[in-house]
Amino acid sequence: QQQVKQSPQSLIVQKGGIPIINCAYENTAFDYFPWYQQFPGKGPALLIAIRPDVSEKKEGRFTISFNKSAKQFSLHIMDSQPGDSATYFCAASPDLNSNSGYALNFGKGTSLLVTP
Amino acid sequence: GAGVSQSPRYKVAKRGQDVALRCDPISGHVSLFWYQQALGQGPEFLTYFQNEAQLDKSGLPSDRFFAERPEGSVSTLKIQRTQQEDSAVYLCASSFFNGESYGYTFGSGTRLTVV
């Protein structure tokens, strides 16, 4: 079953807008929450990641907001550009000491289009 | 090289054929993962190696799937008697852990089409 639920499935914003992508999880053993960006024909590339001990992390134009009690986290892209058009995946990983090391559980992805 | 290299980039197999997909991880990365990405979906975990030890193979969909990493570097994912439902992109990732964050680097994947 899908361990990380992601929405929306697709998103269109104008250049300069702030797309927001949301994810939710149930497994309280998850300890690490990265976001990945994927362009066609390429593998996912790490954008930004957060641990549950902080509620927000910002790197450049990308911000993760994390709500531990609600088991939700979201990605905001400030001042979006056409070059940001890609598929974005949230993911969650259990504790490093689990049997699966830190295998990632991915959401289904959000296809973002930023129009000029 | 600087990244994770996967070969071949594309593979077309006839149903019932065996295939082997190769992954060259980043030098020195202890952990190696295989994921399967169906069209329009997120990657799904297949198996995990720490050095040459396969610590988790719970994601392998059937006993037709087999992975190895005999010397703790290059890994091969083998699929026997391919079926149409095996058509997907197979992604390899290698990883380090620096005490705080996990650095995953994915390869560009092998797109397998079973006809």
C-alpha cells in the first residue's frame, strides 16, 4: 500500500507563482523526509530534506514545512521559473537502524508546469 | 565517474527472455539500492545492499528477480523469464550517511520494455 500520499497529481502555475505540494504519511517510524525533482529521462535528484526535529527548512527558493503531529509535510517553491517544470516526489525513510537501512518510500509524484 | 552509471539505458526484451541490468555506483558508497519506477508513478523499493551483503530484498516482486553485488561495488539486477508487467524504469541509487543526512544519488535508469 502507498505509505506516502502526495497531492496534487499535477499543478500549473505562472512564472513567479508559489506552487505548493503536499504529502502525508502514517508510519511514525519515518525519520527522514526528502523531496526529489525528476526531469524526463533522468533519475530523481535530491532537492531538500528535513528531519522531524524541525518544522521548516529553507534552501534557496525551496522550503519544506513539516507538521509532526499531523504527519504532513509540504514543499513550497518560491518565485517559480519555467526551468522548475518537472515531476516532484516526496519520500520518507525509516530510522537508519531498521532492516531496510534507509530505503525511501516515495509518493506518486506531482507534475509541475510553470508557464512563462 | 562522478555519478551513478547504469547500463543499458534502454532494453527491449521479448516475453520470456532473461535480462541483466548493470549499476556502477559512486566509488566509496557503501549502500546501494534498486528501485522500480512504473510509468507515471513514484519509484518503488526493490532491494538494498550494504557492501556485498544484500540486507533487504523484500521489495522484489517475484522469485524471477535476483540482484547481486559480489565485490561490494558494481551490482546487477537480473530478471528471468520477463513478463509484460516487468516493463518499467529500473533505477539504481548509491548512498552515504554522514551522521546527519542521507546522500542518495540516482542513476538515470534503464528503461525495460517487454514485448
